[in-house]
Amino acid sequence: MPFFNNISLLPPDPILNLSIDFSLDQNPQKINLSAGTYKTADGHSLVFTSVRKAEIDLLQKHLNKDYQPIEGNSVFLKNSLELLFGSDHALFTNKKFFAVQTVGGTSALRLGGEFLNKLTCQKIFISQPSWPNHKQVFEKTGLKIDSYPYFDFNAYKLNFSGMCQAIRQMPTGSVILLHGCCHNPSGVDPTFEQWKELSQLIKKHELIPFFDIAYQGFGKDLELDAQPIRYFASEGHEMLIAYSFSKNFGLYGERVGFLTVVTSQQKQIPSIASQLKVLIRANYSNPPLQGARIVSTILSSPELTEEWKIELKNMRDRVVEMRKTFIASLLVKGEDKNLNYLQQQIGLFGFCGLNYSQVNRLRKEFAIYIPSDGRINIAGLNTQNIEYVVNAISSVME
């Protein structure tokens, strides 16, 4: 009996499928500016020197491959939380949190969504726009999806007033998803003063902040990028944080991340821990070893930590310089649009002002691959391809 005849065909992932199309393209000048991975100045994926050294160190220790605890590597979690919050944050004194290692940042989001749904949270509000996978991940958890204004596509800046107005209308007990830094896809973040206003507003209307932070160190620096989350924690918010090490350690395929639940009452920690562990056990059972070992090896060594910070700064600086070069090159081509908004964007991504039709032209006529919303990965630009990209963009903008 044919059981699978009536299965419907679903559309491919809008981001990852671009990489497949790119690999099949025979144009020798093809350029992939879609996926959120860092590229070096010569267009290659980067493996940190500090990561290589950590891997050698781990290999020489002849460690076992046993199962980890359900919540993951305790050294990794301690180091990760100190990286995010700073070692002297009051959170560590109060101990009103519980953290678990996850299979990358996506797994942390999914786990957090399932946990919230079990608490009878009904709805999560996601920024408009947001990372496309956010909607899919949280739909699978059973949460109802709604959105709030975030980016003004006419003025190409943060729609802060619209964001605040939407927060005032969210039902009590709703979840609001916030990008900790380097908003994906816009590259536009609130100022710290705006974060303070958001904190007060979210607390007043009794919402649950859920931070997704995947780019600590790619915006301003490690400390400033964590400032909003540290502030929310210091203000006593009960909240969740999903964290990814894919970008800032270059561990994309290792799938390293963690989820933290911050509560206002320490006595609730055992219950929170039990709920998360049951969800993990029924999903991936316990997290993978190697990526967490790499991160904890680096963060446990002052020498490797310093080397990693220098490498991360070099990456951040290259992205900043490529953004400046990109803007200057567009201006040289005679673009009379106000391009100041591009300079205000930070992190890997930025909107370049292209519409759906122009994006399709880029792909068909120039073999330049970017998502349909016009987001580009600035790190994919380099001195060898930027002139070609700028000429192509200028052509489709005419």
C-alpha cells in the first residue's frame, strides 16, 4: 500500500537553496553574497588559527567520546556565560539562571520555543523583517507567530516609534524575539539608549524577552555587542537567550550554541532545569562533543583567548572596510541615492536597496546571488570582486 503518495512538495529554504543554485551555475564570475558565513579577502572560508591550536591540543589529550550530560559540557557553559555576561555580572551572584548546551543557535531557539509553549505562552512577536528561519522554527514549537515593525524600508532606518507602539499593544505574557546585536537581515540595531527604553516598555507590559545573539564580536566589539542583554539581565527581566558560536568562532558545521533561561526566583531553577532536560532528551538526547571542547579550550586559555580576540577583531575590521569601499564605489559610479544608511548598518549583513526584480536580474544577468529581500553579506566582498558587484548593482538600479 503506497503510504507516501499524498505528501505535498514544500518550497526549498530561501537562503540555503541559493547556495545550491550557486554551485550549479557555470558562470566563471559567479559570486555568492547570500549565506551568512565570513569569507577572507581571497574569498575562502576561514578557520581560526586559535581553533586549529585548540584542535591540536584536544587531539594530543586522547579524550574519550562518551555521552555528555543532557545539559552539556559544564566548562563550556561556564566560559560561554562569562563571555556573554562578563565574569562579574550580578547574574552569577544571584544564580537565577539555567543554561544548556545546544546543537547550534537554531536548536537553542527551538528548545526555547518549546519550553515557552509548555508554560502556556501563546504568541511570539518577531521583527519585520527577521531571519527567515525564525518563523519556521517557532511555528514548529506550537507558538502563534505575529510580528512588530522594525525596519523602515522607505527611510532605511530603524522604525523605533513603530516598534514601541507595537510593544504597547502586545498581550501580557507574550514573547518578543529580539536580535542581541547585528540584526539579521537589516544590519540596523537600536542605540543603547533605545535599548533602555525598550527594556522599560517590555517590563511595563509584562512581556518575555527572547534574545537571539549569533554575532557577538561582529558589531562593535565583544563587550558592546553584549551590552543590551547584560542590561536587560541587570534590570531583572525574566528572559531567554539563544546563542550561536557559528560566526564568532567560525564553527559553522560543528553546531555549537547554548540556551539560557533567566528567572526572578532561584527556587524555580530545578523546575526549569527538569523541563529543559526532558525536552532535550526527547529531541537530540545530549549535545555533541567537539565544538564545545574547542570553545572551552580557547576560552580557558588566556593565550588562545587573546589570539581569538585578535582574529575576531581582524574579521570585524575587514567587514567595516569592505562596507566603506562598497559605499565609496557606488558613489563613484554616480549613484545619486542617499547611501548614508549603508554606513549605519553593522555586522555581516546590510540591505543595499534592491527590490525583488533587481535581485532576480543580478542572479540571471550577472550570476550574483543574494536573497530576494536585497540583503547582502558584506564579508563576501573583496578587492577582486567588488568592482564587478558594484557595476552589476548600478546596472540593475538604472
